[in-house]
Amino acid sequence: MISQLAALLAVLSTGVVYGTDVFCALVQRSALARVDDATLAAVMGNLHRFADRRMPVPGILGVVAAALAAVLAAVDGRVAGAVAAGVAFLLLVVWVLLYLRVSAPINRRLTAVADAHETPADARILQRNWDRVIVPRAVLQGVAVLALGIGLLSW
């Protein structure tokens, strides 16, 4: 039962990040295409200021809970649950690496220019580079949530 609770916690935590990434992919990209560069830099810099402080909590909790669910299911002999949670864990690790290597540096740059009340000449390029990984990020999160759900169904 503890492995199921860990998987459920992973679903809930990962779902927060998944929903955020899907919103960014479906709504934010299109909305930002319609604003000027100064607005883009200010809005995204301030958005990342808060997101980068607050979103690690559900993100880390989801990764840890998925790993815990995989280990506990394996110890309990629940192979399908262990594999599903293990797949989710690996997908979430890939998401973290993508975030750290691509998104986080852009987030820090946009936050710094928002703090300085500047509009960088490459604001659109920064946002375009951030946008190019948001769909893969959302897919990774979505498949992880799906895997966790499949794992819960197998218990």
C-alpha cells in the first residue's frame, strides 16, 4: 500500500508540472507571440522568478515519489508496478536534464533582464529556444503521469 501511496503522490506532484508545461505549450507560446519584446522580457522574467522558486517542490517530489514507488513495488514483488514507476522515474529524470540544460539558463537570463528593466536584443531568440523544448517537456511529463497511472492500475 505504501508503494501505491508513493505512486499516487508522484501522479499528483508530476501532474502539477505536467499541467504547467501543457499550458505553456498550448497557450503561453501563442500569447507571447503577440506582445512586444519589452513585454515578453518583463513578463517571462517575472514569471520565471516565481516559477523557479516554487515549481521545484512538486517537481522534486514527483521524481522522488516515482523512484520510491518503483523501489517499493519491486520489493513487494509487483513487477508491473515497479516497471511502470521506474519508467516514469526515468522520464522525469530526462525532463529534469532538459530543464537544467536548456530552460533554466534562459529562465535566469530573462529574470536578470527583468530585474534590470532591460529588453535584450535577443529576447525573441531566448523565448524561441525556451519554446522549442516545452512540447518535449510536456510529453515527457504526460507519459510519466500515464506510466504512473498504468502502474497504479496494475496493483
